[in-house]
Amino acid sequence: MTTEVTKIKRDAYDQDENVIVPPVDIYENENEYVIKADMPGVKKENIDITIDNNELSISGSVADEEKSRENIKYSEFALYNFFRSFNIGNDIDSGKVTANVCDGVLTLTLPKREEVKPKKIEITAE
């Protein structure tokens, strides 16, 4: 797994935070887009997904008990929060977006609006 750790400005105090930009796979079919994001260690209740002005934002935080490392003697393992955002088009029906998390993988399903889906034209013979 390749992870990119970056600094972003995210809070009201304009503070920098180190976050992992989760790797994703994006699929498209005629009815929807599917985004799969790798976010190990993040529980469902610690994931926040928003769509605002055609920007999809995904953030996830590692639970405090996972960060507690007071008895550790040596460590090469760092726990960071996750953040990734995407610009999405007007073809997404944002009211029908669904999300599921299983085994550290977040799956977002972004249905296309009906008017942008391909239409099959039926042929009749006389």
C-alpha cells in the first residue's frame, strides 16, 4: 500500500494537520460511479463524508484508544487521520449517494442522475 502523508489546513484555527491521503480505486458503469478508499483502522462512526459545491470530501480519524502508545518502547508505526477530496460533476445525484465500510475499505456509490444515463432506443419493424 502506498500512502502519501501531507499537511492540510483544516480547522477553524488555521492549524496544519498531518493526514494520510488514502489510495482509491474509482469505477464507472452506466448507472453510477464507485469509489473504494483504503482507510485501515478507521471505524464507521469516525468517518465524515460531505458533498458541497461539487466537492466530495472524505475524512476519517483513528480512534483515541488506537493512538494511545504510552507503554511503547520502540515504534516505526505512525497513526494519522485520513483526508481526500474530489471534484464531482453535475451528473451525480448527490441525494442518493451511499457509503459502506468493511475491513478498512470505504466504498462510496455515487448514482448518476437519470437524465444523464444512456438511453436504449427500441427499434420497431413494419
